[in-house]
Amino acid sequence: MNNNELPTPFQVDLSNCDKEMIHIPGAIQPHGVLLVLKEPELTIIQISDNTFQFFGLYPQELLNQPVSRLLDSEHFNFLKDSCSQEELQFINPIEFVIKIGNTNIRFDGIIHRSNGIFILELEPNFTEKSHAFFHFYHLLKQSISKIQDASTVKELSQNLVKEVRKISGFDRVMIYRFDENWHGVVIAEEKLEYLASYLDRNYPASDIPQQARDLYSKNWLRLITDINYQPASIVPVNNPVTGQPLDLSGSVLRSVSPLHIEYLHNMGVTASMSISLMKNKKLWGLIACHHQTPKYIPYEIRNACEFLGQMTSLELAAKEDNEDIVYKMQLKSVQSKLVEYMSAEKNFIDALIKNEPNILNLVNAQGSAVCFHGEHFTVGDTPQKQDIEHLLEWINENVQENIFYTDALSKAYPAAEKFRDIASGLIVLSISKTQQIYVLWFRPEVVQTVDWGGNPHKPVEVSENGELRLSPRKSFALWKETVRSQSLPWKPCEVAAALELKGAIITVVLRKADELAQLNIELERSNKELDAFAYIASHDLKEPLRGIHNYSNFLIEDYSDALNAEGKAKLNTLIRLTQRMEDLIDSLLHFSRLGRMDLSMQYTDLNIVVGSILELLSARIEETGVEIRIPRPLPTVYCDRVQLAEVFNNLIANAIKYNDKAEKWIEIGYVDYLSLPTKFYVRDNGIGIRDKHFAAIFRIFKRLHGPTKYGGGTGAGLTIAKKIVERHGGTIWVESNYGEGSTFYFTLQGGELKA
């Protein structure tokens, strides 16, 4: 959890803005025409009321008419064919030629669906057709090269604003970057010389509310040609099919929120264009383009700018990762040293705080405390013992996550104000809540000056009748604020390093804390000896078994004339038995190897793992007609990818095999809990299991049915799954109603959801 926030001193929530239905404005900007078409005839059932301006026809003349009233047969057929495509965005733009009077006018057509409704938007295109591609290619060739050559995010951003301004001709182009709490800062700018600079200015999250950010995440580009436009209403207001206002979330012509119009007016902006920058499918920032006079951008220019935004989005993750690569390597080195110290020291706390490097170097903190069974062991600058104890009480009551971090502790925990000079920043690593084992890191207050674009404290006006109304700031001039009780922010790689320490402490140190640790070591040694014995015994058995199997085959092949039917039957039975014994030995070998193989732990996307398993089992799934249900995306966990895939494979394969229902289904998912470990499950509506067999089914070679019933098998699959889960520190169990179905649950200690 991150509680890292820029100061938000204004207390009046902008709920009137957050609730504004900007996706259903009921109107469009008038530089184009919008038509809603009913499939399959492509009848016009809604239309913007500005059609006379473009076609010389009033909306009433086009409503309930086929769109072929406007298009010739060639364009109509092409549009109809386009309707059948799944990914409509890859078709855009479609070029239409519409005859208006005696003149043929070219239009760019943009098609999309909104809640199943087919929408066509048309904008006149006066660009010379002959050089459109040539122009587009040259616009982008040099720009892409400059973006790819940048070595840092700052350099990339500055190159990008220069290229977008050169292509688009806007007065000002900026890169506006969001932080984790959606406050924004201008990190790059290219502008007319006489305009005031907004570089390094901060803007509160309320400037771009949640519903606006959602639309930026869905649509790469947004153009406003003139804030003084008269909206073109959509008629009729409600869609005849749905009975609801038309959702224009994907529309390029969607009318603009009056609040945003007022905001732009206060900035002195008449036309604007915004291009989304995405990182890992999340809105990272915007390319914000401003112009002081009305400005229309042709579609191919917009397309070029959008393409640059997409290219930049692909570069962002690599550039940001590269900037911290040296520092990340340093943290990895510190982490390795701490693990080495803990492995060598009897007292893991001494290993963390009394060596160089120590626990402070792991996250670049100025103080740290290891809290173990009511005792506090500190290093560096930390709050007083009593203050730490009170802080721990608050942590016990309020922090449920494995890791919690903030650079403004007093906002979440007001009592921290008294020691802000030592601990304005805090990371809490929870090793065990039940035993109250925590590691805390502290950072001191860093007094800083934040440059705001206007005063962010006054987002609301009081009208004459006393009502509160959102009013965008009248001034965007530099407004400085001194921020206190805030530390330097924690970097993601520092938080990750702290989180990884938990696994090291659990696996290397905590076993030494009490007598059970020694028992576990002895048990582990015994298990290794059993594994080795099983391997040797199985390996030695396979050679004579193969001999019996082969000689039986030779007898049947070479002496078939001398053998009667009974003799042949007995030899065939012998072959089947030796094959089954070899299968059992192979399962035993695999089971014993699991105990000796090192786990290759890594963060693993379970959606990819389960997807691969389902692909492997696709033939059986299709043959049996089983329905696979995955109610929601699976998380990313820290585990051995290959071994966890085997767990899912065994559970899913069993669920397919042991099902006699006419309509079979399997559900794969996980259960949310406030604390770890997360509980995963594979559920089916199969034959079920009686309560008395719940423990027995996990014993090796234990089958509840005959050797050939339900497709046969060795009975080792669940035993292997249990071994893998336990090697991950988890548990596996079954809940079942006989005749109705079963649910197999398992957990992975140390396989937590990725933070």
C-alpha cells in the first residue's frame, strides 16, 4: 500500500466534478457529424443536428433512412463489410466521398461501437490525397529516431514535445506526468517564446478528475478545436434501441465538459489536443497541446501525433528502468550481503544491524528498528522507544498488508508530527502479525517548496445563495507552497528490496528462533534420505522390469504359433503389469526428484500459467465438453513457475477426468483475504469425494477406483501437488460433497500477491 501524497490542503471535495457525466454529453463538437446506425441495414437512428452545414440535408431528412442516402454503393458496401470486423480501430480512418450538390467532398470516417451501438463520425478532409502517406512518413521518420535515441525519460520527454509541436503547430506542447495520487507535474515543455513557462509546475488531481482519466485511458487522443463552439446536439436525445443517452466514451467529436471549457478559458487556451501516454496499461501522463486561437488538426496529423504517443509509451518502461539500474544493482548487492550475514550469524537481528552494509543501506533510510516479540533493536536515527511502541500499536490495528510505506506519516498517523524530523517517511515490513515481528525504516522530514500552477487550495466558489460550485482557478501563475512533515519519496525498487527481505528472514533466520527449527532440520534431513532411497530403489528396479517387459514381447512375437490363447493372454497381462509398474516407478522417481530440486522463485503471472495448461489440455477439454470458468483475472505470485504449473495441471486434469455430469464445468480462482496467504482453488461439479477419503487421496499411489476406471492412472498426481505446495510453505486440502463436486484449495507461503 502506498500512502504517498502531495499536500492536499483543500478540504472541500470536488464531488460535483467527479459526478459529471462527461461520457454522455448529448452533443458533439461541430467540426464533424455523428451518425448512429442500426445494423444490419445501417439505418440512421440518431444524428447530430448540424448535417445541413455539411450535406445540405436537415437531420429530419436523414433520420430512419439508410446511410446509403449519403454514400454511393461502393462506400456503403465497404462500410457494411467493416461492421463485421472485431477490431474496428484498426480500420480507421475510412475515406468516404460524398456528393454534395455537384461537388464531391472527401470525409474521414471513424467507426466504433459503444455498448453494442454502431457509431460513424465524419470529418471533412481537405488534404491533398496524393501526398498524404508521403507527408505522414516524413513527419514521423525523424521524430521516431529522436525518441528512440533518448537515454533518459527527461530527454525523451523534451524530444517528444519538440517533435509534436513541429508536426502540429500548437503554441505550447507539454508533457504532463501523473504521480501515484494523480497529481500532475509538467516535466517538459516547448512553446512560443513570449508565453509564460509552466515547466516544473504542479497541478492537483482535481484538475483532471477520475472520469476524465478513465476516458484518457480508453482513447489515445482528444481534440478541442475551439472552446467557443456551439455544440451540435444529438437527435433524438435517447437511443431508440437502448432508450438511454448515447455513450460517447469512444467518440472523437464528443462535446466538452463546461467545467473543462471554463478551465481552458481561464488558462487563455482556445484550442487543445491531448495524447495519452500509457505505461504497463496504466495512464502515465499526457502530451498536452495548447493554442491561443481556434485550431483544427487534420486526421493524418492527429494520427501522426497519436502514433508518437504510442511509440513513446513503449519506450517509457525501459527508460525508467534504465535510470535506476545502477542503484538497483547496489540494492541487490546489499540484499545478498544481508542474506549472507543472516546465514552465518546465530542472531539474525545482529546480522541486520551490526554489519556493513546493514539494513539501512537496503532502502537508503536514516533509521531502522527490528521489532521482535516486544523488543526493539534500533540502528541510526529513530523515534524514542515509547514512540515506537505507540506506532506499533497503530500498525497492528491499521496495517494489514505485508508492506506499508508513506513519505508523509503524520497524515495517516497524526501522532508522528512530534518526531517528523526523524520519521516523516516510514516503511513497515510485516514478518508476522501474530508474533508481532516487524522491520521499520525511517526517513526524516525534508522541507521543500512545491511550485503550483495557480493556488490549488481554492477549487470551490460560494454563490450568492450559499451553494458550493466548482470554479476552475482564475490564475495559473506560479504559486509556491512550503511543504513540511514529508520525507523524500520511497522508490519502487527500495520498496521491492524491503519486501524481498521478508522471504530471506523467514527462510534463513526464523527457523533458528525456537526448538521447532531444529526439528524441521532433522525432518528435512530424514526426507532427503527417504528421497535418495526412493530414487536409488526405483532406478535399480527399472532395469530388470524392462527385461521382463521386453522378453514377454519377444515370447509373443517369436513363439506365437507355439502358444495357445491362454498363454498369450497371460503374457499380455504380464506386459500390462510391467508397464503399470514402470509408470508407478516413474511417478516415484519424479516425486523423489521434487525433494532435491531447488525452487526457481520468480514473480509469475498465473493467467499465463493457467492459459498454457488449458492449451495443453485443450483436446481433452473439447472431447469432454467441459466448461472452463475463470471468474476474474488471476494474480501475479512469487513461486516456482514450472512446479506451480504442475500443481494446476494435476488439479485441472483430475477435475476433467473424474466428472460424469452431462454438463461439466471447472472453475479456477482465488479467495480474497485481508492478510496472506492467498487461497487458490480449482472447483468442479464432478463425482465428488467422501469425507473419509479426504486425507487418503494425498497419499502416493492411492486411488479410490479400479486401475482402468476413469481413465486409469498411478494415483501420484495429488501427492506430487501436495509436495510442491508444501515446498512453497503452503498447504493443500479438499472440500467436497459426494456426487456433487469437489474444491481443491491451496496456499503458497512466500507466494504472496505481487505488490
